[in-house]
Amino acid sequence: EEDQKDIKVMYREAATLCHPDSSKCVFSDKKEAEEVFGRLSQAYKANDIHAVRDILGQLRKGTWQGVNERD
């Protein structure tokens, strides 16, 4: 239950940082922002807290290198 709250909070913050229509989007390239937002949404729907955490961490640092695929 705690993880569910955490993933929702992380998702919302990350979405603000990578959604192409957000004023706080860290990407100047909308196509790249769309790709990252798609990955974030996919991870959230799959309830993959590790991927959401990884994406958020990279967005906060401004060092987007993609997400490591997990088994």
C-alpha cells in the first residue's frame, strides 16, 4: 500500500518534468519528451516502481540516458 502511494507521487512529479505540454518539461525536443513520457506511463501502468523511480531520478538530475530494462 505504501508503494502504491509512492509510485503515484513519483509518477506525478516525473510526468510534470517530461510531459511535452508541461511548462516544467526538461526536454526542448517534444519528440524526446513524448518518448520519455510514454516510457514513464508504461512503467506506471505496469506498477514498476523501480522504473518510475529511475526515470524520476534521471529527470531530476537532467541526465536522461534511458531506463534499464528489468526482467
